[in-house]
Amino acid sequence: MIRKSVIIIIIALLCLMAVRCRMVFLPNQEELIAEETKELIVVGFSQLGAESDWRSANTESMRSTFTEENGYQLIFEDGQQKQSNQIMAIRTFIQQDVDYIVLAPVTETGWDTVLQEAKDAEIPVIIVDRMVNVSDDSLFTCWVGSDFELEGKKAAEWLNQYTIKKGIDPASLHIVNIQGTIGASAQIGRTKGLADAARTNGWDLMAEATGDFTQAKGKEVMESLLKQYHNINVVYCENDNEALGAIKAIEAAGKKAGSDIARGEIMVISFDGVNQEALGYVLDDKITCIAECNPLHGPRVRAVIELLEEGKTPDKFSYVNEKIFSADETVTTLEVDGITCEVTILKENPSDRQEDRKEQ
Ligand code: GYE
């Protein structure tokens, strides 16, 4: 008898505990509805590849911005430098009915058809970094990135001012250009910046060859250019990874990378300012000047999406402000397109500047 009542009491206690637990641990109806309405914004990002440190920093910026914590679900696709992969990724995003498509295009042309498909599906497309060259601008919502031709003009004007200040005859500059991926906006703009300046200033631009924005290709191309031309005194590399490769080739050929071209050194000019080794090389005078290219587009793209979510219209084209870095103090300011640009003279630990850039 006693046993029976003890069992009943235990069962009653267990039931009570279960009810209390439910109250404490399980969400009520309102909470469940609130949870359901707080949906994540789905972003499909077609990144073009992983060719450089700039690209890795760009990918990381996107990944760390479009997190669940921030209210996003990011679907990331690496195009491995192939436009066909990127087109396939966009088609998959359309099938998945994502809320936004973000595209970092490998080259400028060839996007009309797939962007029309995204437009027909009413999915906004934000282009980031390089541009697309399409017949109808309404095929994308907006673009965020750098003015690559301006970067090229700045680097070339830095060289022009340097030769003037050092009394170097412009005709004695024998330049080779290790270009980026042919057809990419960053290549087109930077190549044009140099070619125009060479024409205007009377420099000898001896050769242009692509290094595909990679260190390995930069080295390979520089090796063959050094065999072909014995009077190279400036190498213009369209990104830092190519510059690192070119420096390896210069040193392997028994030459020195440096600014003292009168003494037979080969001056290296480059772009990005992301790779720590390259920034260290600026302090060592192995790279004389870097035109900055800022990769931290995640927060910029997020700001665009937030505007669109509020029903507002973002600017069609948003350009990022960028600097020019050197450890050489010969040139301190530049005049480009009527704008005065201060040269940032690197003295301190280059990693400090990463913080600088984030605040821009
Ligand atoms: O400069 C280079 C990368 O498109 C701006 O691509 C980007 C360029 C960048 O591979 O390092």
C-alpha cells in the first residue's frame, strides 16, 4: 500500500517536472512565430577564383560579413578562373531562388545571357571588384569596386615624378609589363594607365605579357623577358603576387630588384598592398611603389543589400578610395586627373596599415 502511494507521488513529481521543463525550455507559440519570420537573407556569391592574396582577403571579407549572426546565409562558389563555372553557379543560384546574387566576374565580356536570366527571375545582381561589359546596364543592380585605370595612372605618374626628381632621361626607361588576366577590368585599366603614360612621357615600353595575377606565372614570364631583353630597368607588375614571382626571377638571374636604376637595379612597381611579404619588400626597396587596391568589399556589398531591403536605390557605381605606398621619399604627392594624391610613405610595421584600411 505504502509502496503504491510512493510510486504515485514519484510519478506526480515527474509529471510536474516535465511541465515545468516545458515551460522553461520550449518556446511558446509567439516565440515560434517570431523565429519563423526572422528569416535569413540568402546570398549566392560567385567568386572568380583564388589566384592571389588580394582574392583571399576579398573572399574572407565576404565570408565574415555574410554570416548567420548578421542575418545571412551565404552560398559560396569558387569559379576557379573559368567563366563557364561562374555562369553555372549563377544558374544554380537562380534555381535555388536566392535573394541576391553577387558576382566577382573573371573577365568583363560574355555575361549578357546569364544576367538576363537572373533579371527574368527578378533576382538582383550586385557586381563586385571587376566590371561586366554588357549591352544593357539594367542587367545588374549596381557595382562596387576600384577604379583600375586610376590605379594605373597613379603608379605611372609616380614613376614620372620619380624620373623628373632624379633627373633620369625618360627615354632611358626600358619597361616591361607583366599583365593580369587578359580581359579582366583590373588588367585593362592598369595596362591602359601605363601604356598612355609611356606614350606621353616617351618611355620605352618594350613588352606586355600576362602573368595571370599569380606568383608562379609572374616568375615564369619575368624569366623569359629577362632572356629576351637585356636592358630592362623597370618591371610593372599588375599585382603583388606577380611582383613576388618577378623578384625571384630577377634574383635568380643574378640581378637586383631596387630603385637605383642608374646602378643597374630593376625597379619593381606593383598593385594591391595586401600581401605582407610584398609590403615588407617595399620597406626593403625591392618593390619601389605599390598602388593600393582594397579587397574588403564585404561590408560595402552588405550596405548595398541593406539599402535594397529598405526599398532604396543604391548608387549604380561605387568606387573605393585608394592610396599609393612607397618607402622612398623622392615623391610625396601626385597630381592625377586634377586630383592631388599624397603618397603614403611606409616606415612602420606594414601590418599596422591593415587596420588603417578597414576604417576607410
Ligand atoms: O588586384 C589581383 C587579383 O580584380 C582587383 O585580382 C582584382 C585583382 C587584384 O587577382 O591581385
